[in-house]
Amino acid sequence: MSEWWTYAPSDFLMFSPRVYYRLFESYNLSFWPVAVVSLALGVAIFLLLLRPTRAGHRIILAILGVLWIFVAWAFFWERYASINWGAAYVAPVFGLQAIALMWTSAVRGKTKFVATRALPDVVALALFLFSVIGYPFVAAVMGRPWLSAEIFGLAPDPTALATLALLALAHGGMRWPLLIIPLLWCLLSGLTLWTMEAGDFFVAPVGALSAMAIAVIRARRQSRT
Amino acid sequence: MQTRRNILQGALAATAAAGLAPLAGWAQIGAPLTRPIPSTGEPLPLVGLGTWITFNVGNDTELQNESAAVMAAFFQAGGRLIDSSPMYGSSQPTIGYGLKKLDYPKALFSAEKVWISNPASGPEQIERSRALWGVPRFDLLQVHNLLSWERHLPALLAMKAAGKLRYVGITTSEGRRHGDIERIMASQPIDFVQVTYNILDREVERRILPLATERKIAVIINRPFREGELIRRFQRRPLPTWVAETGASSWAQFILKFIISHPAVSCAIPATTRVDHVRENIAAASGLLPDGALRARMADYARA
């Protein structure tokens, strides 16, 4: 792209907010049974965090992997790509994250999720719960229809944010490389919403950066012990 | 003080001074004003229909029907030129949906673009675009944002020579690569150039519009409202009463009349999702067009 410095983020926004949110409405209507399953899986992950076992760690990663591949296919490839050709390129990136999560679950087996009562851990848990339970309410709070809610396991933002919150609680394995794609997505999504002048543009980026801060704080704490 | 008579005389004088034919649609009541495409003399209404963002509605049937209604109102009001690009998401299938619903209006002047880095893939992309529109051939194909223009342009000119295309053009927007645009206009046998021009973004008046007149190249104007920003900005102020002479009754018409009153401009392509707005836009190409003095006054008012 020549004269790239002359382009603003708004030059890349190729759809209107109305079209964007109606896309979520029709997507949720098509896949509402998946929403029930994904919310149940979110609760299951939370329970596995409270009672950690070796199998539990692997199951958490496997669940995340399945949800990421679903978002890659159902949201990016099947839906979002119809109004944003860039989504067709994001879909394989989400697929790559899914493969990395499942590979970490099945092969590496060294990643453990440890939540104590220390403040950073509590914040990470709260962030995860917000991603699963709170995120669907954001649409209504912003005055949009309930049907346009973004749901963990279906929509990319809550899925990426929940993943970051969980990885902030992780020890060992590939947790740092696994943080990259969800972090970049949350920042990109925030930029898109900001360009659309959506009032909730900050939710995913602030949540993602908070999760990163927690991951760093915990890593430094571990290195001292 | 401006009167109807001197505004009309001014518009005609500006047209004659630019070496262009007079406004062919002047006498047609209800039909939009037209200006001939310099390379052929074919009359083209001064207002067309853009599709960036507005027609990118995905597979949403309700919104596809809204777009089809906009197209129906556009053709009903005498509009012809619809402009799109492979870059515009689902705009092409939305146009195809509308055209099919309207039984492919004969008035359609289809303006498309080729937008792909690999020149070898150009013909495939053009064929895909054509199938999405559902038309036998395009009237105009433009090299979008000059992407790989060195290879695309000869291919488009060859298509034109073979009768598979009527007109060839190039595009840019927001003032980018004007140097290249000028060089191509001066050296290549193109029929159309598409640039950004509005009451605040007037750089093309210095070199590109005069060059277009000199080289007999038609000019399509994109971003006439800066994606609605100009209307939102001006709406805080009252529409000056002195533009009533031209028949402009809204800020959209004020802005469009300023653009299309430049004698080198062939067609402005505002985009909209609303039937009332498309009618309002087309109506800007009726009544009188401002002369040089009134254009200057309009520009001063817009800048103030």
C-alpha cells in the first residue's frame, strides 16, 4: 500500500455499525444452542479452576481450543467475512490459536492454571467471569438489542478476553506465545469499535492489557520465589 | 446579487469555456442534468450512486431489500451510474440482488474496478465481479487506487478494443498519488478518472480537472460528503438563503451543486442507504447550477 501514512483507521472501516450489530443478531439467532453449551463450558472451566487437577488443566485448554476453532469457522469465515474481507485472513489465525491451545493440552501437558487468593489472581478470575457472564450484558448497557450480545465461545472478543484471563493464571508451558493472538485481537477489535464510535470500544483492550499486566506480575512473583 | 438568469448564464459559460458540450438534460423536466462523456459524447447524469459502506450489508435480506429500494428510487429519478469495487465487501452481490429485483434497468451505467496486486488475476476478478452484478459486460472498468496499474491498464484497454468494455479509467481518493494520476492522464488513452472533490477538498481544481478537460477525460467524484462528515458539520449552521436561486434546499444539495457545477466534473457519486436521500441527491442535478461567483461565495461560506 503506497502512501500508507495518509490512511486513518476509518479508511479501513468498510461497514456501518448497524450492519455490524445486525450481523451479531443473525449470528446469535442461528447458533443460540451453541451459546447455551459455551456458557456451560465457561462455568465448567471456572469450577476446574477452583478444584485444579492434572486432567483439569488439559481439559481447560482443550475447551478453549474447541471454542477458538468454532469462532474461526462460524464467526469469521461464515459470517464476518461477508462484510469484511479481512475476516477471511483472521479466521486461519484463530484456527492457529485453536491448534496451539489443543497441542498444549494434548502434547505439552505442562501448563497449569493456579488461582490463589492473591489480588492479581482474584482480578484474573473476575476478568474471566466477566468475559463469560458479564460480556453479553455490554450490548444492552450500550443501548443495543439483547440479540446483538457478544457471547463467550461464539463471539471473538469475550472468547479472546476469557483466554487471556485464564492464561494470566497459567504456569509453565507455552503461556507466553499463547497470549499473543488473543491480545492482538482485543486491540484490533477495540480499534474497530473506536472507529465505529462505539462507547464500549475500550472494554476488550483494557481487559486484555489488564490480563497481560497480571501475567507479568505473577511471572515476576514466581521468579522471586 | 445572483439571479436565476445570471446563474444559468454562468453555468453555460463555464461549460463552454471548458470546451464541453452544454448540459444536455437541461430541457428535460424531471430528468437530472447530464454532461457528455468527453470521449464519446454519451450523456451521463451528473449524480450517480456510490456503494462504499452503504451497500456492504452481507447476507442480511432486509438490508439487501433496502439497498434495492435505493436503487429503484435512483433509476426512477433518472440516475444511471452505479459505482462499486471488489474492495467494498458485499456491495457487488448487493447490487446484483437489486438489479435482478429491478429486472436489470436498461439505464444502468455500470462502473466497476479491478483491485488486485497480481495483474495475472485481474481477468478472473473482473469476471467474478461481472457475475456478481449479473450484467453481460461492464460499461466502465477502473484501476482501483492505481494498484498494479502498469499491468491492469493495458489489459483493460485490450478489453475495450475487443468490445468487452466501453470505457477505461483509473481511481484514487483523498488526494493520494495525484502525481501518478496526472502522468497517466497525460500519457494513457483513458476515458475516466475518479478523484475526491468537495467544497473543502479542492486540490484537484489546480491541475487534475483542467488536465481532464484538456485530455477529454470524464471525471467521477468520490467522497462528495466525506462519508457524511460535511453534512454533519454544516448542519449546525443555517442553509444560506442565497442558494435558493439554484434550487438547493438542503446541505446535501448545496454540496453536490458546488461539485457538479465545475464544468470538468462528469458525475458525483454520493452513497446512501436511504430512499429519501438518494432522491435528494439526484435532485441536486436539477434546477440551476451556480456560476463562478456563486461557487466562490459557497466556498467562502463553507470555510467560515
